[in-house]
Amino acid sequence: MGDIKPAEKELSFVMDLAWDVSRWTPAEAHRYTEHWAAKTFGPALAHDIARLQQRYYRLQASGKDAHVWFVQYTEEQVARRLEEARSLEAEVELLAQRVPERLHDAFFELVGYPIRGAALLNEYQLLARRSMVCATRGDSLGAMADANRVRLMFDQLNRWTRHYNEEVQNGKWNHFFSWQPYHWFRSEKIDPPCCSPEIFAQAQRGPKPRMLFDAHRVESDLASGSLHEIRFDSDAEGEVPLWIEALTPIQHFSKEAKDNVFCRITTATDDFYASATPINNVWHAPYVGPMWSQVGTLHVKKGANHLRVTDIKPDARIDRIYLGLWPPFADEPRLRIPASAFSSQHDAPEGHITMVEGLGYTDGLLVLPFDTPSYEPATAPYVEYMLNILPTDKTIEVRTLPTLHVYGASSGMGRDARFAILMGQATPQVFSIHANDFTAEWRWNVLRGYASRCITIPPGCNGLQRLRVYLLDPGITLQEVLVN
């Protein structure tokens, strides 16, 4: 590093890429990290630093460390993220032992703190959630093991950040860094809900948890705003938290309950208005969700119960209703196919399909050059995937990077951000992934790192099927195909 400060090195990193755009083409961009590491820490460490950084970037692409509390991961995804985070943490600590003493502080600032800090923060937030899910389903060992590790992560994050602020460069960065996510208040306590023996005992005393409504599994008029009544039987009497996963409007960009009311809940003994409970309003979006909110507590009696949902706001949408201590994780798809695992491709004269290593949370698949024309399906470049479809499979989901359209209508080109899907029918289904700034969809796309579109599997499409995905506009970058 010599006399160059870490902040100046970061600026050099940015300006390197901006100054010579032709050197680091899309096909070569993933090599830049090793180039930078060699200049900063020397050739002997460059490859290992770059390898760690690329894994760290990929983990961040599917949920920034400060955002993972919001992202609706499956339980399998949580386990995979934690395994990868712990592996990164262990490897960066081993690599730190090989760094020359004169570069220790620079390595800590530029490599060690970001990678290990992200690993600790992933565990802190995701294990807190998992501890509550475990408690809800009666897994006391899992709930308390996760909760104890959350407390350990809290202490380690405080120590790790204290070292950055107070000890590196003789306290040069004192009061500069805080690891705590901005959606929680800065405090000396653990902020996310986390299981305790008292919480677990509370969960066991109440009626059995259950999903009361799931719009993804049944057809209903509930999501459209009409009156709906839900009947269910309970094994016991007691008070149980009521959760609703919904897309809800916010008045005045507020966190106040009165500004987030979206429906009314009525039972034989309860009558209240349900309000979304966002953990802060990220980016001042005009909507919350779709996300889970605990809207109240129901007094459930043993035997038959009924719940009425009325007064749903016209611009709200209810996806699921859950009765229990904590709602479950999202369902794991039956198949996940990375975009790069296509069986065949078809290019167009003006543009060719290219895999770009490290672009997104999987290697991205897109059409280059970026100034390729827009297409209709009949002339568009496409890739094909061979899928083994089971009779129980319902939908196919295609995930792309959440890019906006490259050229707006004001440019006179009027381009969108579209792709099309063809399987088992004569006409491809065309989808746009463009979402205007600060809309609910835009917010969720940024948080989770992808845009999503689904098709219903056509009747009779069982066994080995060919799925074709057409890339119609510049900027469409395929990430993954899922069978649900």
C-alpha cells in the first residue's frame, strides 16, 4: 500500500474501471478483482483474495448482509447461506495470517472486515428468524441453539467493529462504522425477535399453529378485496399471534399503525383493523411488502372457529394468513436450474447469447452487444432447458437480474425490458420486468437481487419437456429457472 490510504485505493478501484472501459469487457470483468488484489497486496496473495471476494460478491448479490432479514428465503437457502458464510469467515481468517505485517490494516479494512462482518451479520439475522420458526414447530433444541448463536454473533460483531473504530490505525476511524442495520435502532441489546425459554414455553401452551389461507395454493376472492370467511378447528383454547403476508399501501411514507391499515379482522371475540408493521420503511416506498406482519392476537376457542376478513383496501393484496408464534419460511422449489445450464442456444445476426461469469448470484446469461436491437419472439435469440416435469408440478419461474429498461420512451426508442417463455403451447408468453423506481416490486427486486415471472405449467406437460426462453430486449440477464 505504501503511503496510499485505503479510501484512496477504493477510489482507484472505481476509476480504473471507468477510465478504460474497453479493457474490462463483460467477458473479462470478473478478472479485475485479481488484478486489483495483485496491485494492492502483491501477486502471491492476489488469486486467493480474488477467489474470496468473488464468493462474497455472489453471496451479497442474493441479499445484502443488512437486508437479509427482509428476504423471503427458503429454509434450505438459509442453511446454504450460513454454510457459505461460515466457510468464507474461516478462509478469510486463514488468509489474513499470510498477509505481510505492513499490510495488515489494509487487508482488514478492504477484505477481512467486509467478508467476516457479512458472515456474522447473515448469521445474526437469519438464525434469529430460524430460532422463532423452530420454536413455533416445537423444536426446542434447534430454537435454543440458534438463539444462543445469535447472542454470540451480537458480541462478535460488536468486538469486530470496535477493533475497526478504535484500534486500526490508532483509532483513525473511531465513531465511523456501525454494523447494526439501519432498520433497527442503535442499541446495546439484540434487536431481531429471537427465541428464549419463555417464548418457547409460550408457543407450546397455545393452540397448534396453522396456515389459514394461501393464495398460491387455492383460488379465492380474498386477494381481490371481497368479503371472506375462514373456518378452522383448534385443538386447544388460547391466545395466538395472527400474521398476514400482504402487499399494503402506506400513507405519508409512515411507520405509524394508523397509516398502514389495510383490512379488518373479526372473530366471535375479536374485532380490529389490521395494520402492516414494517421494520422501517426502506427507501420510502409507497407500499409495504409483500411481507409478513403480525397484525394482532386472536382469542381462539377449542373446536370450531371462524375469522372474517373485510374492508380490504382496493390497492392492497393478501397472499397468506398464518396463526402461530412465527410464520414459516418460503417453500423450496422442486428444481433449481442455473441459467448457464441450458441445453442449446440460438443467436441472432445482431446479437449473441453470452455467459458472463460473476454477473449476479449465478453466472448471468444475456445478449451482447448492449446496443443489440429489440426483438419479437420469432426473431429473438433464445436458450432452451430440458426439464423433467412431474404431475404435481404447478409453475415454472424464471428469475433475471432486476434491470430497468435500457431506453425509456423519452428516448424515442420506446424499449422495454422483456423476455418470453414457451413450453407446451403455440404462442410464447411475453413478460416485462421493468418496475418503476420506489414501487413495491422495485423495492423487493433490489432487496432479493432478482426479478421474477411465472407461467402455469400447461395441461399434459409431464415428463421431459423443452422450455425456451427468448431474450427480447437489451439488459435482460437470466439467473435461474425454478420448477415449483
